[in-house]
Amino acid sequence: MNPSKFGSGQAVQRLEDTQLLKGAGVYANDITPDGQTRLCFVRSPYAHARIVSIDTSAAEAMPGVHLVVTGPQLKDAGMKPMPRPVNFTRADGTPAASPDRRILAADRVRYVGEAVAAVVADTEEQARIAAEAVMVEFEELPCAVTFDDALKADAPLLCDAPDNRVAETRYGDAAATAQAFAQAAHVVQLDITNQRLVALTIEPRSVLVTPEQGRLVVRMSTQMPTGVRTLVCDLLGLPTSQVRVVVGDVGGGFGMKTGAYPEDLVVAYAAHTLQRPVKWIADRGEDFLSSAHGRDVSVKAGMALDAQGKILALRIDTLANVGAYPSMTGVAIQLLIGPWVQSSVYDIQLIDFHFVGVLTNTSSTGAYRGAGRPEAIYNMERLMDEAARQSGIDRIELRRRNMIAPSQMPYKNPMGQTYDTGNFASIMDQGLAQAKWDSFAERAQQSAQRGRWRGLGVATFLEWTGGNALEENVHVQVLPDGVIEVFTAVNAMGQGIATSLAQLVVDVFGVPLSQVRIVMGDTDRGNGFGSAGSRSLFTGGSAVSVGAKQTLDKAQDLAAEALEASSQDLRYEQGAFHVVGTDLKIGLAELAARQPEQRIELNSTTSASGPTWPNGCHVCEVELDPQTGEVQVVSYTSMNDVGRVVNPIIVRGQLDGGAVQGIGQALLEEVVYDPETGQLLTGSLMDYAVPHADIMPGLFDTHTDESIPCKNNVLGVKGVGELGTIGATPAVVNAVADALARHGRADLSSQLQMPLTPYRLWRLMQQG
């Protein structure tokens, strides 16, 4: 084998795929230890209610039942509530308002589906039957499901605060912004909604906790094993030495599987109490009800421009629905992280931003692919296209006049975030050329012959990646069988990270890919932040590359001793050290076997100096049927700056897969609660529309430009996992707006709200 064929830059087939396609993956539900029990939750049917009493006697007497536990019992036993948001304040400076979130509700329930009790039995069927026998008396209370209901003067309050505002943030100069708006030649204002979404994964949330030799071993589907261990230890009062978190294969995360949920902690409590293995596998309805949802923000967005189209100021006023129990992640995404990229690729320094987190009787919101950046970029790109329509300036020219130039790098945006590199105009020009922007009229005419309105949409944008967790640890071992094993705390969840990391090891050691083993997901082996915020490659990959080089340097010193030569006289090639000018050599495997512990090993820590700022130009063409309102994406082209590309297949898969999720939000996905009762109306795959293959264009035309490497990490890579999602939503909606405008309905473009379902568009087009 020629190792050069398998290093970075090569389109290596994913190492993970063979095992998964053969059905040999190992998920949490694939492990069944002796004596395993199953857990089932009793959940609230009310959005808001006081728990009057819970009678568990009938359930406890049923066959196979080992434990029935309730929220009041855990509270009386001194179990702490879940962590609250910190470092955020309300408008009056008081700490963020939040009700105590207990792992089982103790006094009140605050959304439909909140767990109030748990039953552990020998089998899942026994646990479910017994759970139905738990009698809970509720006193129903008024609920607040919508922003209007939650913020009205007499709203039912979800916690001990004067109102349901969790926290507020303000950025910029309100007075100067108001003056700029007053003097502007053009003022554009839009009401924008980013609807609530389900972070749907193929594998639901799953956890198995097994007592083993005085410890708890937690096997679960998670992106962040160390974070899970920390919370389990904190709430159960255990030292970290007594809890091990192991993660096998993960059937998708998308941000929804970051950290530990209350249900996970109940399972750990039950296993610790019973000293028996306890498993809980969420059914699809439970995932829809109680897993963190994404987005759900309402925005009043405004932009002021001079006569030449230069942006003078940007105003954003946002309400963010953080659900009944705001998490640190959910609050930070909307009140801090999204604002970091709100000005995007444009040279805007004058801003007035106001963000408010709002409590409602719904499930909590949290991280979902893009996490705040899709909302911000959608605001910006909708404003740009509407400004072009209102000012009469071509939308591409308008973008070009306002783009940050390469000569301005490093560039500090109005939120104090520094972009290290970027050539946004070049990326846009390449994207337009690939999309054949200038020949759109011919394609529009062909659509018209079929009775369709064709629209052309564009989004030029950037995003922030890294989660501000810029340090990563690795443990590298050269073993006597020649295998180079690398443990990293970043985590696999279907994105192919093990393949990319293995390619980086090949770069250093020059051995066949088959000699590299990447190990992840075990807190006994190592700990770190995990995988979130598109950080896995630029932090984890950088650490792997540096750690591998340091290990090779150590091996060279050991080889010099073994060969009785100077280290400087050695040449390394494809797994062996040679003494220059002689036939003396020693291979890595033999060298490892000679060591006292029969391996060469090294622990290494590497830090990136800052986040990465991937960016792109995404161009979408749609056909709109004016008779039915149906929209079909017929073309999708993108040019993406993700820095250096380690594996083109994986990068393209991430970009295209992300775009599908962005298209899904634009056209069909939406979580719907009944505003009166708080019941989830889209609580199953029968009711919630997820993207199918028929919403995609026949072929994504996806390109990357590697000429602008990131300067903040040793590899020059930029995060890629969320870029497609961020660009797709505004590109699709702008294309629909363009289709309307080209056919005399520009008045409707500013009124578009996602999802652009056929009925919603048809009804809109009936106006006027």
C-alpha cells in the first residue's frame, strides 16, 4: 500500500462505513448485561400544573417491578436541581430567572411530557404497564405557550420573578443607531420568525447504566462524554473515579445530544440505588416531547443604508423562546453566540442589538445544527435582498459594496469578534460562476413554459466555530504489532471524524491507513470538551497531528539509542528509521516491542489560538407553482471556504447534509404546540415533516476553495459541520422571494415566513 494515497487531502472512503453498513455497529441499545432492567417514565399530560399527590402503591406491587421513584421523593432526599444559566442577567441586573429543574418534577410541571416519576422493572413491557398504574393528581394551572401569552401583564409566571423574561443582552449604541436610521436614504425593516424545530436523529436518546466493581458505567448516545460524567457525579455526589462514561456508535447528534438530560440522571440514580443495570431507550414520542428543540426566535430586524447602498447601521430586536427550563446552552446560543455573527461578511460597525430570553410552557430549546448562527445569517441575508429590492441596487452589487475586504484582515466585527482570514468577494464570485448566475433567464424561460415561476436565491455569509473550547488532549501509542493508536476526546456521531483523524496520523507516520486505530468515547481513557460547534477537526485534528509528530520525535530518540547512532543521522520512512549511509534500520513495531512497557506512548495537549470563520456563497434555484404554492428546489450550488480540506468526501457530505437540513427548515419543518393547552401537535413522524429525498435537487453542485487557510490552528482547517445548514435556509427563502418579485408580487416578498409550505404560500398569493 502507498501511504500517500491515504493521507490528508485524499478522498479516502470512510473507515466507519463498512462496520455500520454490515449492521455491526455498537449502539447503547446493543449492550444487554446480565440482570438488565428497563426504565419507563410517567410524564405530565399538562403544560402547567401543580402536583397534588402521587400514589405509587399499585405500581410497586406489580410483577417485575424493582423501583418506583418520584420527584417529591428525590427532592426530600436532597437531590440537587439541574444547573441554571449563569453569567446572564435580567434588565435590572438581577441574575437570570429560571425555575429549578429537577430530574423528576417535584412541585410543578411546566411542559407537556415533563417526567414526574420513573418505574424500573425486569422488562420494558412490565415497566410501561406499571407506569400506567402510577396515579398522579394534578391541579391544572394557566399556561403560556406563545410569546404574547408569556409576556402579557397577567401572564402565568413560571418561576419566582416579576415576569417571564429569563435574561436580556444589549449590544452597540442605540442612540447613534437611531440617528443613522433617521438620516438614511433607505431603511429596510422585516419581521422574521425562525420557527421551532425538532433535532431529529435516527437513534433516539439512549442510556444504559451498569454498576461494575463499585463504579457506575454509563453507556449512552452522547456527543460529550466528559460533560455527562461531570453532571452524574455532581448530582449523585460521586467522585469522578466512580463514574465511567462509554460511548459507542452514535446515530446522529446535531447538537441535541450535548450534555446530560434529566432522564439520563434518573437512570444513573436508579442503577446506583438498585445496584443493577438499568436501561432507558426513548421512543420517538419521548424524543419529540422532551429533547431540546432548536431555533424558535421572533425578530424585528432593521437596516439603514445611504444612497449608494452602504450599510450605515443594523438594528436587531429578538425574542428567544427558551422553553420552561432555560439551559446555559440555550440562553447563550440566542443571547450571545448568534449575535457574534450577526453582521456576517459585511463591514458594519454601528449596531443596536437587543435580545430577550423568554420562559414558556414548552420543552427547552438548545443546540441544533448551527446554534444561533442560522438565525443570525437568515436575518442578515433576508435584509440584504429586501434592501436590494427597495433601493433598486442589484443584490450582488449591494453585497459587494458592503463586504469586508481581505486587506482589512484581521477584522474585528462590532461584537468584538476577530476574523483571522477571509476573501468573501472571491468566494461569492466563484459561487456565482459555478451557479451560472448570468444565464438564469434562459432557465427561467424553460420553467415558464411548464407554468412554473423560477426564482434565484443567494446567501453570502460566515459562521463561528469552536464552542470556545480551543484545547484538546490526545494519547498516542505505537504498539508492538505496528498499530498506531490515538485516543481523542472528540466524539463520533456519524460525521466520519475517525477517518479524518486517521488520515492526519498517516501524514505524520507514513504508514498504511490499516495500521492506524482511532479510539474515542471513554472517560477512563481521556477527557475533553467533546464534539460540538464544528470543533472536532480544527481542535481535535490539530491535537492529533501535533501529538503524532511529538510521538515520532520521541520514537526517533529511542531509535537512535537502539541503533547506537545520532538522532540527526536517522532518516524516517514509512514506519522505519534508517541510519543514513548504512543498511542499519529499525521499524516502529520492533522499537515499540523493545520498550519496557512494549509501547511508545505520549500524552499531548494542543490549543488553537482562536475560533475559525468558515464562509460561503450558496446559490439556490426554485420552481414555484403559482396554482398550488408548491416549491421545488431544482438547483443548489455552493462555494465554500473551509480552509484546508483533509477528506473531500467527508467535507462534501457535511456540506450537502447540512444543506438538506437547512432546506427542511425553509420548506417544511415546524414544531407546533396548541396555544391554549400546550399540547404538542407535531409529536410524531406522522405529524412532523422531515426532509425526504424528494425535496433535494437532483445533484448538489458543491465546491471548496482551500486557498485561504485558517491562521488559528496548525492545520489551517475551518469547521464544516454546520455551514451547509446556515447557508441553505436564506438561499432557499430568497429564491422564493425572487420568484414572487419577478412575477409582479414583490409586495409579498417581505411577508414570507418559514416554513414555506404550499398552503402557506398559496394563501399568501391570494392576497391583493
